[in-house]
Amino acid sequence: MTYLLGRGVRRVIAGAMTLAVLTGTPIAAEDVLATRLGELLGQERQALAVVPSTRLSSLTAPPAAIARNVPTAPAQLEYSEAFLASVPAASGNDQWQCLTEALYFEARGETVKGLFAVGEVILNRADSASFPQTVCSVVHQGTGQRYACQFTYTCDGSPETVHEPAAWSRVAKVARLLLDGAPRELTAGATYYHTKGVNPSWARRFDRTATIGAHYFYRAPVRTASN
């Protein structure tokens, strides 16, 4: 069996070998290691005692969590107005801004559950190889091309002005929760939706996965080699 030794342990072994050579006295490696490692551990405990607990927590966090830097959504997410009212005011980066704008202009009149469902579609698209890879690029896909934009408010010619601050604050919280890792469990992976008042041709080809509030949700059929 091969052991990977730290510098401290290597110094202990080197010291034991040097002592044996100088004194001509055989020294059991196990005895030297036991004594010296005990001393090293005592020194480490003294050093750790002065390190702030917050710093220790960051040093001992799982590497995967550090690499992803993923915030955690509330453990008990509820699709209710009471729950949303209890969530602190939200803010964030440009991805949060884009998602908040999309929810405001596309679905601000929806229930809390309906807002989360529309937000799921946008994040599902960002995770799909069939769409752009960021929230902002998903929201603005086709913007500037008449009848080609994916979200009507980005190319309807009307200024994107927020007239309802309370509605903005409400959808901003939903956007923050979704970006912070809230579960996407409402639409079964949907990447499309439309209001009940329209009947787009593509809806006949896609699988409807959910009906929530004023919207129908769809997932494109999986393509196989045979089709």
C-alpha cells in the first residue's frame, strides 16, 4: 500500500532517520511517529483555536458546493402569497434582472404558482442545448426581428417601463428564488408555453405537460433516429 505523506510527516521521518544515524541507536519508526505526530496535532489544535468559526466553515465546505457557488432556496417553498410576502426583497445581477423583467411583462397577473411555472420554462430553456445558454440570451432570443422574438414584450414596439412597483417586487422574489435553486417541479421540464387565449400551430406538435393559471405548458417531443 502506498501512502501520500504530508510535509509535516515527512519531516518527522527525516528527523528520526537523522537521529538514528547520529546516535547509532536503532529507533522504531512507530515510536517516533507516535511521539512527533502527537506534538504536531497539539500544535494544530492550538492554531485552529484562534481561527474564526466562519473561516473554518468556508475551509471545510464541500468542494463541489464551492465550485458551483449555488445559493440554497428555502427548504419549505410554498406557492402562496403569504409565503412570497415573507421572502425578503430581492436583488441580483443581470441574469436576475432579465428573469424579473420577463416575469413582470409576461406573467405579473398570474398566481404565485403561475409565476414559478413561467420562470421554470425560461430556466429550462437556458439548461437546454436547443436554446441559448443564459437567462438573458433566452429572454432576448430573436429580439429586434419582427415576429421572431420568443417573448412578445421584447419586440412589440412598446417601451419596457415598469408602472407597477408592487408587482415588480413580487416577481423579483420569484426570480431570486428560482435562480437560487428552487425546485422546478410544476411543468415537467416544459420549454414552451402560451396563454389560453391563443392557439399557436406548434402547440399541436408538442406534448402538453401542465395547465397552470392562464397558461398551457409544453415540452418538445424527443427526437429519435427513426423520426
